[in-house]
Amino acid sequence: MFFDKPPFNGYQTGTMAENKYFVTHLECALTGKQYPAGQLHNLSQAGKPLLVRYDLAGIKKAFTKEALKGRRPDMWKWRELLPYKNAGNIVSLGEMETPLIPCPALEKELGSSAGALLIKDEGRLPTGSFKARGLALAVTMAKELGVTKIAMPTAGNAGAALAAYATRAGIDCFIFSPDDAQEITIGETALQGGKIYLVDGLINDCGRIVGEGVEAAGWFDFSTLKEPYRIEGKKTMGLELAEQLDWRLPDAIFYPTGGGTGLIGMWKAFAELEAIGFIGPERPKMIAVQAEGCAPIVKAFEEGKEFAEFWEGADTLAQGMRVPAAIGDFMILGAVRDSGGFAIAVSDQAIIKARLLCGEKEGLNIGPEGAATLAAYRKALAGGLISRDQRVVLFNCGSGLKYPVGQASGRIDHTKPVDYSQFN
Ligand SMILES: *Cc1c(COP(=O)(O)O)cnc(C)c1O
């Protein structure tokens, strides 16, 4: 369906090519200090992430829900709310809209009302995770602004996505990953033209190597939230979700939180949608899900702090959430609190159980990070934090195929008579 509207990659032609550029400036997420658009930026002078700001009044006049209907169903259809100047710079591998999957069997199992539970399956995107949204846009902007060499620390999926898009854009990329990252993501990064180096440390150790190489090796630093555009790509999850639910946002969103880009991005998306008149003031509870072995945001939330402390000895099988320090911590905590949501940690045991439950009940292979949101939903129901009739969206952020899966039910010797009674 995605490919049957030629020309694929034809963003230069038709409606997408019209000049729909509404960026006014960038802004420090902490201090509000303004920075000019159209040039390269990393962090603000305060050492905090930059947010892209748009002429939302202008977009409100120029953009309608109806206009969306004729557009290709992908993240680029949100043209007015995206930061590139020239559609010819778009670097794409076919970022289709991801499905919202009803979960009737899980609802029954957990005692939730019919229609209460939806899983947004981001594992279908190119490179098998929602990192594709962020990196497709960040690399598009890097291309537009003339970057030639990118470096990034990653737990795996961001590196795989960066490699794919940078290669497609003809930009060199150098990727640094903890040496216990998933073999498959290391392999796909290399296959897709990235140079990947394994570091005997955690992601923050990789981040230091990248930071020091900015001067020494002439890299542009693509660490999470250290360039302003990955958030804008991740924001499309929130835009897309709103349209898929006919502009009625769910009661709660469970988000597996590492660097928090997606949670921050969706929160920004909802504010922009309200400003352009597409939705009202109602918001879902934003729920940051972490693993018990690495829960800096949960700890800060519970202690009422604005910033999170470094989490020593981070350890969880859900590698996308193994982020001991997030530079956007105050933005995650701000969105969670402003939305009336909460932060919640689940054990690796609960993650494994939830993943099996989802596969066996719904036939859906989610990754451990997605499974963490299911485990958290279950825990929140039990603790009365969410009620069984509230409409909830869980984010499965990566394909379950990147992680160990199940086993065969048995072996059969084809030279011997088969005992068919065993198949009951
Ligand atoms: C990166 C990643 C996360 C965390 O996403 P953030 O937006 O950085 O919090 C969760 N799950 C998977 C599979 C990931 O790759």
C-alpha cells in the first residue's frame, strides 16, 4: 500500500514541494533563550536541549485536517510542522504510519474493558524501531545544513537507524556502542554502511568519546537531544496517534523511557496540535516506564525532583531503556507531571513475562521495551493508578525480532511413525 503511490521518494514533486516552511527560531528548553534557525546547533549555552519553534498562528491559517487526507501516509505528511526548508533534502527509507493494534485477548486477561488497550507497533519502521523517525529527520536536517561526518553513542537501535539514513544521504557516520549491545543491532549498523566501535563501558562512556571527538575528529555530535531535530521526527508519533484516534487522544500513554525523546516529542506535538486548532486542551497522562535496574526518572519523579541523578550500575535486558543519565530529564519529568501522569519501574522478570503473554495471547512479537509498558500497565491497574475502562496506548518501540525469541515445541524423526496423539 505504501509503495503503490509513485513516485516513491518523490517528495520534490506535487503538494509536498510547496514552500511550507514555518520555523521561526530555536529555543533553549530550560531558559527559553532564542537561537536562529538555518544553522547548525548542538546544546544551548546553558548546556540543555534546543527545541524548534514554529509560527503556529501561520500554520493554523495554512493547514487543515482535510489537507492531510490526500497525502502519502507517512511522517512527512506533517510538512507544516517539520523543520526542513527544502523537501528535496528528505532522506527516506519509507517511514510508513505504524498500526494501532487492538488487544482483545490481553484486555480479557487483565480484566480491562473492551477497546481499552491499544499497542502502537513502531517495530514496523525501517531498521525495526522508532529511532527511524528521529534519525530520518535529523539526517535530513544534517544534509540540509551541510554536515559531512556524524558521530553518535548508542545502545543499538539509534546506531542502526543513523547508519541507514546517513549512508543514504552520503554522510559518514561513526558509532560507539557498549560491547554488550545486541549483536543484531551491531551487525545491522555495519551492514548499512556505519562504522561501529564497541566500547567496554556504558552509553555515557560512549558519549564522552563522541564529545571529545567533535574537535579531534571533526564530527557533528548526534547524541540523543544534543541536536535539535530528532525530537521533531519523534514528534510525528504524537501527530499520527492523534489523527489515528480521530483527534481524541487516549487517557494514558505508556512510554518506555530511555533518553525520553519520544515522550518529550509527543508532548510537544500535542501542544502544537492544540495551537493550530486540531485538538482541544485535554491530554493523556504521560507515563514514563523504566526498568528497576535503571530507573533514574522514576526515582526523581518519586522524590519530587526537577532533574534526575546519575543511575549507578545500570542493568536491564531492555537495552533501549538502559540510559543512566538523560540530558532531557527535566523535560520528561515536566511532561509527566503536567499531564497528571507518573513514572513507574518494572522488573526484568515482569518484562519477560509480559513479552510472552503478548506473544501467546495476541500473536504479537513485541520487544522487551514494549513489553515493559505492558508490565507497567498491569502494575498500574493493580495499584489503582489507571482504571480498567480508561483508554490506554502502549508503545512497542522496536521489533521483537531483534531479541531472542521462542523455541520449537518438539523434534520429529521423519523416518519413524509419527505419534499424532501428541498434537492435542
Ligand atoms: C531508544 C529506545 C527506547 C527509548 O526511547 P527514548 O525516546 O530515547 O526514551 C525504547 N525502546 C527502544 C526499542 C529503543 O530503541
